Amino acid sequence: MANIDLPDNILQSLSTVLQQLQQSLPAVRQETDFSAVAYKWQNKQLIPILNPKDIFLDDLRGIERQKEKVIQNTLQFLKGLPANDVLLTGSRGTGKSSIVRALLTKYAKDGLRLIEIERDDLSELPEIQKQIAHRPEKFIVYCDDLAFNAEDENYRSLKSVLDGSLQSGSSNFIIYATSNRRHLLPEFMHENTPVTKVDVPQYKELHPQEAIEEKISLSDRFGLWLSFYPMDQQLYLEIVESYLNKSDMSMTDEARAEALRWCQSRGQRSGRAAYQFSKHWVGSQQLNQL
């Protein structure tokens, strides 16, 4: 077959078209590297998270009861015993997500694995189940900051996987979720008021109690609920001191005063604020010594 020499402008146009076509096509699916301990569910694939940050359970102060419950549930899961899906709810920055990540640090050597999934991808939970169905490891599928708006239908997929379908109850798959909202779906004042004849125009809910039941049924599917609460000043300062001690620094009067100003400026006393302040203080002190 004779070679055909094409003008440079045509070759350039063809190259541009091919690049645009390649960008519009879905990414080539790669075989999952199951040697990793943590994954991100993205584009219908388990993407390994390299070198996940180590968080230690002993560093999480003021939530001993919650730690005890979630550790017990996780150990049951790891040993192949009955265990519950877990919903951790409450104030921001109180350790809900940290406790889940700390479980990976402690139990990865025992076969625990973590899969992070975004709320908008919950409809793909059955696909995750399919990909890990025959793996010997134990997988926590973790959704952080879980909540739905009134029009979001993704919660139905989560309900089905939790315990509403024949496929739920996988022995190597469990769901841990965190949320600032206990019931996950928005509830409205009019749903809790009595219905009268004048309150039933065509656009009104004719069976409001059924609408309420639908909204709270999702959180009911989680077998274990753990609540997290704001901390007092003493506990906040104890957490700051523990982080400073890990960096071989002591809690001076100056550090204490600055830590209090830090939490006041952020409008919260929490483990997150204590950790962020400790990074600021340790870094600034070390910078001054350079």
C-alpha cells in the first residue's frame, strides 16, 4: 500500500480531533491494586490512596464512649461476627471522621480497608460490592458529611444497600457515615403540624405522617448511632496540650492564652480547632528558631 503524504495542516487538525475524542471518552478501566489499604471510589473504579495520613485513636480525647462502641463494632466485623452499619452524627470538628480514619491506622494490619465514596456516587454502591465480593479483606465504605436535600434521590440507593435489598448484608462490606444532621434528610415544620381541611390544597401532602416516616427511615437503617457533642474549655486545652507534647513542646501561659483566642476566633471548641492551633503554634515557634 502506497504511503500518502498529508499536508501539515490536515495532520494537525486530525491530531486535535483525536485529542478531543480521547478527552470525551471514559477513562480506560484499570485493574484494582488491592495491595493498598485505602481507596477513593471515582469514575466507577477503586483508586488507591497512596500513603494515607496516620491518625491515632489515642489522640482523640473526650470521645471515649464513642471510641469504645465503634472499636467493638469494628472488631466484630473484622472477626466475621455480626456487626452494624454505623452513623456518627453531631457537632462539627468533634472527631467523627477522625475516628473512622484512625480505625484504618490501627487495624490495617488485620485486613481492614477503607473506601471513601462521595454522596453523589451512592447509587454505585452495588458496583463496589461486586468488585470486592471475593476479596479476603474487610472493607469499610465511608461517606463523610452525609446529608441529602429534599430533591436528592441518592438516599434510596443507600437505603437499599443498608438492609432493604436481597444483596445487603455482605460479610466483607460495611458502611460508616458521618453527618451533622441526625435524620440525614431535611424535615419541615409543616410536616409536624396537624392537617386540617383548610390545609389541604392540591399541592399539599395528603399523608404527611408517611412523608415523615420516609425521611427518618434512612437513619433507622444504621444499626449503631453515635452522637458527638461540643467540648468544654478544659477538654479543649487538654487536647491542645497533648498535641504540643507530641512535638516536644509544653503548654506555656502564652500558648494557653493564644489557644483560647484561636478557638474564640473560630467560634468553636473542638478537637479539630485544637489540632489546627497546635500546627499553627508548633510551626510558628519552630520558624522563630530558624
